[in-house]
Amino acid sequence: MGLRDLLFGKMIDRRIAAYQNDLVTRHCDEVQNIYRTMRGWRHDYHNHIQTLLALAGDEEKTREYLLRLNEDLTQVDAVLKTGNVMVDAILNSKLSLIRSKGIEANAKAVVPPELSVSEIDLCVVIGNLLDNAMEACLRQPEGEARFIRVFLGVMKKQLYLSVSNSMGGTAQKSGGRYLSSKNSATHGFGLLRVDRIAEKYGGCVNRQSEEGVFATELLLPL
């Protein structure tokens, strides 16, 4: 192995290590956000118990309080259930983190019981697309509306995934490929992984950008 090959190999190793460290950091952020949400629920639950104890003996007021509590609970964002446990985990953790950043997130997802793509590859694609969408939203100027929309389902006997997000301006292209708006070599690995997984299963990726909106569509054969 020549010196040039050795240096190139070390450079790739550093980039992969940086990319893996970035993934670990993201995962920790998502878990910490879930813990914060759970602590909030615990605090609220404790307050509700104290209130009900104070109302004990007054049946009418207790009933009114329980009815109001029931209305509040129905307004809490429901956990997304797609029919696939691994996809549930990645989607709910990402959406929880996205919403904690003040980004409006809407998602509809149904995963068929039989998949040709591995669950791990599908989760990698979903995770990378949502990470990119969140980063684009966070780079928008303060005060602008930030949103992410996700759809996952079956379309014409193919698994169809669509992720669209708000962004500042229009994405730049070079050689037919959209450029990452983040000057990071590791960030590009995420985009490349999505493309490679689509190629692996004979699928296709379509990216479109209009003023203020970026969308990615992925089709994978079933």
C-alpha cells in the first residue's frame, strides 16, 4: 500500500469516526428529550393526585375535575404506531426531539407487515432524512414558520416515504446533486447513505426544492 492510499484510508477512517460520533450525540439528545418529557408527566401526575385528594368528599367537583383532565389527555400528541416496532422507535424519538425545538411536525405512517428492505436500513433512511429536515428548519431566521411533514406508506406496490420541510431560501445544486447546506464532511455521509440504500434495493430517490420548502421522496420495491 502506497503512502497516498494510506493517507486516504486514514482520512476516510476519521470521517467515519466523526460521523459515528455525531450519530451517538444525536441519540443521546433524543433520549434526554424523552426523559425530560417523562419527568414532566410525572410532575403533572403528582399534581393531579394532590388535587384529587383535596377534592375527596366532594363528588361533583371531583367528577368535573376528572372530565377536564380527560379532555387535556385527549389533546396530548398520540404516540405514532406504524405497525413496525423499530420504525415506531425511530420516528417517535425523532419527532419528539423535533417538536422540542419548536418545529411543527405532522406525520402519518403505516408499515406493511412484509418488507423487502431490512428494518435497519429503513430506520437509517428515516433517521437521516429527519435529521437533515430538522437542521434545515433550525437554520431558518428567527420568527419564520418551521415545519416538517412525514408520510410513509404503500403506493403502487412500493414503499413510499416522503419528508418535506421548511427552509431558508432555495437549496443549491452541483452536477445534478443537491448540496448540503452544512459545511460538514460527516453531514454528507447521511445523504450518501440514503442514496446507497435506495440503490441497494433497486429503489429511487427524488429531491425537489422550491422557495422555502425542500422535499425528499423515496420509493423502495415491496
